[in-house]
Amino acid sequence: MADGYLQSLIISNSFKMKREMNMFGNWMKLAAMLVMGVLVTSACEKIIKVDLSTANSQLVIEGYVTDQPLADTVIITKTGSYFTPGNYPRVNGATVVVSDNTGVVDTFLQIDSGVYVTQHLTGVPGRTYTMKTFVGGKEYDAVSTMPQPVALDSVQIYLVGSGSDTGYHIRAYFIDPPATGNYYMLQAYYNGVLQDSANNITLDNDEYTNGQIQDVRLRVPYPPTGDSVKVSLICLDYNTYNYFNVVKSITAAANPVSTAVPQNPPTNFLGGALGYFSAQSVRSKTSYVP
């Protein structure tokens, strides 16, 4: 989501970008808190067992590149102690380099504690992006290919329920492309504020509806009357989709009535870091609550 402008412009937009990045950060922190037991690395299928009583904190890298201006962001933290969750120290002084398969290279700029943003990169659908992160003398690499964007056809906001339980649901409509293997995340902003609770993850794919009109209800709280609602349709690669699908399962497993067994979200990083790197295309529409 970010093009590189002058440093002053990047800094002036840092709080906006951090707010948007919190969508991923909050979910990752929930996952990291619950999954200190086993790290699953999808790239090499290596399983690392961790002794919870003595486990050292692990590096968490959450990064994305999109085809939108002023948005490419990486947040680097460390997991807290298993027995004292909620403390996620930011990592400063890292080197983050993102390149694509056409030779474009960008070294991200640190603008705040643990927050790194692009200086001149805007993602291009169809290109493959590699992120190299250097922390404490170690290198962590991940690769992601940006899918082609899919346009939102329309957004519907409609009243449901009765009495004190009355509220508005949000549905998004779009046409899935003819080719199979499309993966989506949808997010909502109320008056510019991202709804980023772990329970708000809305995912979709075309496994059973390839090439058809997609009708997706967003799993978000009722929006207040009169608010603007921006819905973003994010096209993901399979690894990122799978990552957030597991995060949803972890959230369900945290529910006392759930019988699901928590597991680690599968990371696409080599080198032992938790987290993900995603190249993603984004299209949005704005509507209003009656």
C-alpha cells in the first residue's frame, strides 16, 4: 500500500499506516501468544519444538507490499514471555530490503519504533517480491507474488434483528475471475477506523464458486448509524490466506466452548521468524450507514 515520497511525507503518514497495519499486528499478537509450542515453517516444513518454561522470545515480522500508494509497511516485534503475554517489544535498527523480479529494490525506512516503510516502492500485480530482513546478524527471507486485483462490484448495508438487537450487516459483491485459485480478505473501516479485532477476519476463496458472483458478509461489529463504511477487497496469495485462516482457528480455539486445538500459523519466512510477508492487490468502495 505505499509509494515512497519525500521522507517528510512518509513520516506524516506514519500514524495512518500504523493504524492500517494494526489489522495484521493485533491478529499476529494473538497468534503468537497462543502458539509458543510449535513453529511450523511452510517453506521447508521444519518443526521446531519450544520448551514453554524456558522459551526465549521469537522474532515476529509482519509485512506487506500492495499496489496502493503510501502503504507498504513492515512491523517487527518479539514475542513476550509465554507466562506474561501482552508484552511485545518493538525491534529497532533492523534492515529491511524488498525487491521484485524485475530488479526494483527498496530499502525500507524506519519511521517509528519497530515500524519500517517503503521509500519508493509501489507494488505491481503479477510481480514476485522478496523481503530480506536483517536483525542481530541474522537474515530472514520471504517471497510472495502479488495477485491481479479484483474489483468490488457493490457494498450493501442492511438492517437486521429487532428491538435492542437491531443492527446493520455489511455484504460485499464481486465477480471471481475465471481462473481457479483466488484468495481474498475483506476489511472494513468505520469513519476511517479499521475494524481489526481478531474476530473480524473475513476470508473467502473460489474453491466452490470459481468464476461466479461472490456474496460475502463481513464479520465485523454493527456499524453506527450515519458512519461511512469503506470496504477493501484484498487479493492474497495462498500462503497468506492460509496464515490468516489458521489465525481464525486459533481465535476459535481461545473460545472456552471450542474443542479446536491451537496450532502455529504457518510462516513463509526462512530463518526462524514468526509472521508473514504478503504481496497483495487492493480495491475499495465506500458506502454509508442509513
